[in-house]
Amino acid sequence: MTDLLTDSEFEKFRKIIYDKSGITFSATNRSILDSRLKEKLREKNLASVQDYYNLIMSDEGEMKTMLDSVTTNLTRFFRNQPHFDALVHYVIPHIIEEKKKTGGTVIKIWSAGCSTGEEPYTIAMILKSLLPPPYTFQITASDISLKSLMVGQQGFYPESRIQGIPSEYLSKYFIKTEKGYQVCKELISTIKFDYHNLRNDSGMRNLDIVFCRNVLIYFDEAAQKACIDRFWDAMGKKSYLFIGHSESLFGMDTKFEFLKTDWACLYQKNL
């Protein structure tokens, strides 16, 4: 199949996508960009790649839609169980101990790159079942994909997507329908879904926990470092960072400390 993009066009799109999102396209994943742009030309009934480039440069809404289309949104409930075991058995107990010292009762969490919502809903189910009074939690779930955020906000998942949810959580937090499962309003109310580009400062501060799993792999080293530094700024004292099991901060000039628990490895802002 003939490639849609010439080398110069590929470089032009590669640069604007990187500048706007930090996502890196190279020769190895060029075919993904090519296929997504072919879809865009058909959708917009445009004759050339240049026409579409002109459109995204003049229409911020279409720029967001384009960035949405080139991202990959793979997720599931309770993905990488050891991370959630570490959350239950190590992170939450340590955060509660710190809250007792300061008198705080709200645990603030950011699910960055939340895709269609399975990760923040997993965290919410765990904390709903785990936290003793008077402790509560707030979750902000963000993504660059507006389509994915809409799925998360609606909280409806077909039966094929609810695999991995323990039966006690499924019966307690989901309503079975003819076409799938609807997250109950009580759980939805614990999460704020919000569009956010990790290229920018989120504005959040004093977060206790940040999940950003399987996102950094799409960034080059410079964009990774900038993103991690912004996480540091957003997080509070004695806070915890979860990244993907195939991702690492090794070799990066960062203030985060590597933390190996009995369940999983993560990172800590240990101030």
C-alpha cells in the first residue's frame, strides 16, 4: 500500500504533534500516523494532506481532534494488579499515617492519561472499600482524547470490557443492563474527568498519588523529563508516583526516589 505522507509531510506532522503533545512519531510508528490521516482526509472530504494541515493550523478544535485520533487508548480494569496491591498494602497506609500528623482527611489522586476511565474507576472502587472514616478521596482523571473522556464520564462499558473486576465490586458499583454495565452514580461522583495535555502544567498541587502508566513511552527523553518535573510540582510531601511497568526514571535527572515494595516498584516524593 502506498504511503500517504511524503517524507517532508511526515516531518511536518511529526513536528506539530510533538510540539503540541510531546508524542513522538518515528519511522517505526509512521504507518499509524499515515493511516489516521487517511481517515481524516476521508472524513473531511479533503483532497490533500496539506489541506488538512492548513485546517489544524487554523482550527484549535480540529487540532485537538487530530491529537485525539493519533493517540492509542489501551486500558482495562485492574490493569497490572501488583500496582493496586501496592496501593492497598503500602501507599494508602503510609498516606493515612501522614494525614494523621497534619490533620488532613482528603486523599488527592490524579489519573493522568486515564483513557476511557477504567483506571480511575478501579482506584475509586478500591478506596471506597478501603478507606476508614473520616478519610475521603478526590480523583482527577485526565486525557488528551476527548472521545475517551466522554466514555469515562458516561461510565458505561460493554460486557467484554468489565473483565478483571472482582465480583463483589461488580455487584456493588455497577448496574447490569441489556447492553453492558453502567457505573453507579455514587462512584462516578468521586471522579472529575478533565481534558489535559501533559505538555502543560495541570495547575494541581499537593497531590498524594499520581498514576501515569504507559504514557511516557510515547514521549522522547526531553518530553519525559519535562512531564516528570511537572508531576513533582503537582505533588505534595510524602506522595507517590506510579508509572507503567515497562517505564523507568532510571538515568533521568529527577528528585523522585525509587521505591521497591513487596508488591510493586514505584516512585516517591520523599520530603
